[in-house]
Amino acid sequence: MGGDMTPFEFIEKNVHDELRKLKFPEGICFSVARDSVDYYKSRSVFSKSAVLDVIAWSKKRAKSLSK
């Protein structure tokens, strides 16, 4: 039954999964994954691919929240 993910769901899931692989706490993964969708929505141009840029931004955000 499950349908395709929206682009926002795709970004949120992939960011969350990537941050979990990097051993960030669940709370930070959840928060940054949600923020990454807002970041994606606010950008009109990406330097690499949209997903790579969002993941790079998310890693920096997670590191800053972990301090």
C-alpha cells in the first residue's frame, strides 16, 4: 500500500539516517532532520546536488548542536 515519499520526506529520512550512522544522539538527528527540510525549502540554488548540500549542512548543524 505505501506510496512514494514526498521530496521533503525523502530529505528528512536521509538526513536522519545519515546522522544516526555518524552516531549523533536521536534528539539531534530528529531536530536537524526537521530543520533540513526548512533549509531545503529556503534554498533556490545548490552548489552540488540538493541532497548532498542538505546533508553537508545537516552534518555541520548537528556538530554545532552537539557542543
